[in-house]
Amino acid sequence: MTTSSQSATTPTASHQKANKTLTYKLLLINGVNLNLLGKREPDIYGHMTLADIESALTERAAAHGIELICSQSNHEGKLVDDIQHYGLLAEASAQVDAIIINPAAFTHTSVAIRDALLATQKPFIEVHLSNVHARESFREHSYLSDVAVGVICGLGQLGYHMALDYWLTHTYAITLNK
């Protein structure tokens, strides 16, 4: 059953026809040490856990008919495998339309993650909880920023929500309630 509030946020039939290749799936990738959110340096990263963030994002995406696939690892190769799988190697119906990634420390070191993202040819947004430009100078360099659709940093967990809202409005043409 569709309610009026659902129909206002569900992609229109004409939009669906125009974009019949959309899978209505997004990938959320979180890198090294993000499993420690809420415990590790809460003055920098906040008190919310990664599970809290993922739960809120998954619920918001689902409310709009979008599946959010979440992956976190402290191992670079696992993140590369997930990006490759959901972005290129899975059957077309299981591939994602776009990616939200907080590569954490891999931001500053991983050509492998960059190459995996580029290989998928899927658009992505780079998210950081802290303002990397206000921290140690080595954190100012990103191997991903120049090929990302956008970069959101320094806004805590709100940055993830902003990235999700971008994909909801720009990929799926969903009108969000303010």
C-alpha cells in the first residue's frame, strides 16, 4: 500500500523508466579504525558508534526504497574487494549506483582503493568525520578527492547524512522533506 507521504518520496514512474539501469542500491564503505567510533578519541570523532550511524543511514535509505550496503574493515584488501564486487563484479542487479566512502587513514595512503573506485566507474562521495585540513599536515592529502563527486569533512556524522541525501536527490530524483 502506498501512502501519500511514500509517493512524495518514491521515484516517479517516468524517472524509473528513464533510469531503468538503476539498482536502487548504495554502498557505504568505512575504513580503518572506524569500528572504534564512540570509544576512540570522542573529542575528535564524536560519541556515536559506527553501528549507530549505519543504522540511521540504512533506515533513511530504506524509507525511500533504497538499499544501503554497509562495509567496514581495517584491511585495505577487504575494502578493495567490496568496492570491486558491488561496483563491477556482481551481477548487474546486485551492483550499486553510487558509493559513500570514509576511507579513514587509507585516504592518505591507498592508491589501491583509488584504483578500485575508478575501475567501477561509479560516482562516490568522500566523507570524513573530522576536518582533515585542521589536523596534521599529512592528513591534508587525499588519493581520492580529485576523482570524487564531492568531499564532506569536519561535520561529524552529519557528513554521512549529507552524502546520502545527495544521492537520494541527484541519483534517484527523490524530493526530501525538510
